[in-house]
Amino acid sequence: MTVTSIAEVFFWSSAVVFFYTYIGYPLLLVVMDRLRARAVQRADYTPSVSVVITAYNEERDLQGKLENTLDLEYLKDKLEIIVASDCSADRTDEITRSFAARGVRLHRQTERLGKTAAQNAAVEKAHGEIILFSDATTLYQPDVLRVMMPNFADPTVGCVAGRLIYVDPAQSSVGHGARSYWGYEVFLKERESRISSLIGVSGCLYAVRRSAYVVLYNEACSDFLIATKMVEQGLRAIYEHDAVCTEETNQRGDRELRMRVRVITQTFTDLWRNRQMMNPLRSGFYAVQLISHKLLRYLVPIVLIACFGASLLLATHSIFYATVLTAQILFYTVALISWRLERSGVRNRLLALPQYFVLANLAALIAIYKFLRGERYARWEPIR
């Protein structure tokens, strides 16, 4: 084969993978949703609930979060609140103790091992039939428990995830990009939930049957891996659209990048350690979801590099390839301009999507490098 032929193979292979990942897979979900949607058998159900709030140096937001949790519309004698402090060095523990008279319990880790380890330890101390996991920065609508719990009347449901709405008071470019990207993710989640099971949940609002909870290794991305652990047990993780919480987006690109690198690196570790679940013969359509939504999505930066390199080689041979190369250069230039404007304090919502697309794929590329180097994350730092 000639160099031109090889370049064409790379170009078209990359194009197929890219368009399948972002367009073909969503279309497949729409078709599967119409063919094999599974209903949830909801019924009146009010089990005891333990709310686990994992915290590390959350003195800024914890008091408001605890007030918000205590105001939830649920039977007070069936509601338990535990703050799992991962060796916080600020007033997190002190604030939690000030709520002791109102029933809030503090669990402080003896060693800082990260969010997942703190969650594991808190679950061991919890008494609820259902464990609800939350973050200190997330505020719930008062009815979230009343909306979520009836789903557990269905014995096939092991995990229920709520709907996270990002808010961006500063109207930043990064925040706008994150909200748009999240809207696309919600579209996928709703259909994955109805077809088979979610492949991941929002870590700030999800509930798990205590009997189905599995202790996770410390470096696990718990809000991703928990769904796989449900499927392994023959259960489902479902999406509850009406259970709503809000959280502020990151407003700076560097902070969003660090957060996404950490999460994607953890997810690669989880995919590798649970790679048997990507076998359709073992887990059916759930394997297709894992491969399409996670593995291929995080490999897109490799695809983009291959497509750009092939276009560069082919541009002198065809107007089509020259046009595609020009379009790529313009797109990346627009993303760079948006980033420079953000650094200068100028907000531009029109350019936010290209910037966020490049940011997300740069994060995935860095995460691939870190994963292959053997780097792992367990501890976390609040990015504020």
C-alpha cells in the first residue's frame, strides 16, 4: 500500500469512529429505546434512608448543605445523615458536630484514603435500607427522596440516580460549555436507563440498596463503577428525571481540566479492572453502552489526532481533504481564541462549545497518558 492509501484508511476509520461515537450511538439508543424499553414498577415505598455526605475541607458549604438535607420532605424517623470526613483540616468536623443535636452523625477517617474509602466506611456505619450519596456542594430539591424511593419497589432496581442541573451564576464560557455538554449526557442517560441500565451516575445524587452495595477499591470512580456493580448482580441502575439537585459549574478552564483528568483516569482504571463487562456475551447491550459511551468517547482524542494527521498528508491530493483540514484548523483556532478570551476575563458563549470540546478531549488525552504510566487517584481536593 502507498502512503496515500494508508492515510485514507486512517482518515476514514477515524471519521467512522468519531461519527459513531457522537451521532451513531445516540441514534442507536433512540432505536433501542423504541424496541426494548423496560418500565420500572414504581409503588408507594418509604424505606429507611441514610444520607452519606462525603467531605474534605468543606467548611464553606457544609452548613448550608446540612440545613438543606434536614429540610428534605421525608419521614424524620426514617432519615439518617452521616458526614464522612476524610481527615478534613478545616472546620468541617466542627460544623458537623454542631448539628449533632439534630441527628447528624460524624464519621472521621483515621487516615486520608480518598472519597471512595470514606464512602465505604460510612456505609458500614449506616443503618438505612437505602444509602443516598451526596456531595457537600450539592443542594437538593425538597422532594428528592419522595420521588426516588418508589423506584426501589421494583426488585430489579439496585440504584437510582437523580438529575443534576448545573448552574453558572458567572455566565462563564467554561460553565456554558459544561452545561451544553451535560445536556447531551442527560439525553444518553435517559435512554440507557430505559433500555438496560445506566453506566454511571451523578456522584452528588444517587441511592443504592444497602443489600446490593459492594465495597469498592479506594481509587475507584464510585459514581461510575457503582452501576457496573449493580449489573453484575442482575440489577439495574436507573435515572429519575424528577429527582433534582443543583451544583455550580467550574468557571475556569484549568480547574475543569484537572477535574476531568482525574475522573477519566479513574474511569480507565475501572474499565480495565472490570473489562469482562465489555463482553456482550456476558453483559449483553450493557457492554455496547460501556464501549460506546465510555471507552470510545475517551479514545476520541486519538481519533482526532489520526484524522488531522491523515488530512495533512492528503490535503495536497484532493480539494475534499484540503477542505476538511482547513475546517479542523479553523475549529481548533476558534477554541484557542475562546481560551485566550477566557484568560483575559472576556466571556463569549458563542465560542464556548468548541473550547469545551477541545478541553474535554485534551483531558481524555492526558488521562490516557497518566493511566498508561500507572498513575492512580484516590484522594481528592475540592476545586474552588
